[in-house]
Amino acid sequence: MPDPGSPPGSDPGAGGPVRTCVGCRRRAAVSELLRVVGVAGELVPDHRRRLPGRGAWLHPDRRCLDEAERRRAFGRALRQPGLLDTSRVRALVDPVPGPGAGDAGRGPSRSTAAEPRTTESRSTSREHPVNQP
Ligand SMILES: [Zn+2]
């Protein structure tokens, strides 16, 4: 997979610390990665890399997030049991979630709403015969 973000010749190991993306498992400089931490079962992006606790490193890429989510890599990396809510990180790496994102298997739903509906308005008003004495 080509990486358009890094110019050719740049050595990630020379510029500083290197971490492994939990999504694609590739090593990259921390400046290219997003640190995420788990806070109360929620995956929170840590832009300043200052939040305490264990952190996981992820490319700010939706595919890496999908991959990490699929393998439940966050729970392992952050030592948090159960599933983490990744909505905040997802909103960050995927700002415009299309309406068809996730369920691409849905076919075009053809609705025949133009069909005239026969409303039987049958007035069942029973007229009581007025019995006049
Ligand atoms: Zn990655």
C-alpha cells in the first residue's frame, strides 16, 4: 500500500520515536500516528499525547481504524476488556460518513408510493330512529 503522506527518503527511525500502528501493524514515526487512549470504555484521540495511561497508536486513516476494530486491537493494546466505543476516533479519521457506509449490500429499494390508495370512507353512521311518542 503506497503511503502518500511521507516523502521519499524519509526514515521514520531517524526523526524520533517510532510506534506500530495497531491497524496495519506498520511502524511509523509518532508524528505520523494518532495516539488514542481508552477512557471509560471509550476510545479517545489524544492529540497532545499527554493523556495518562496506556495508549495505542493508529494512522489517522479509516482503513487502519477499521482493521484495528475488526481485530479488536484496541482492547488488547489498551488492556481494556470488552469493546471500546470508537465513535470519536472514527469521526476524526472519517469526517464524512456517507449514508451507505457500512452496508454496501443494500440494493436500490424501489418503492411504489405513487399507487393510489383506495380509502373506503364508508360512513357507518347508524341513524337511530327517533321514536317520538
Ligand atoms: Zn496504519
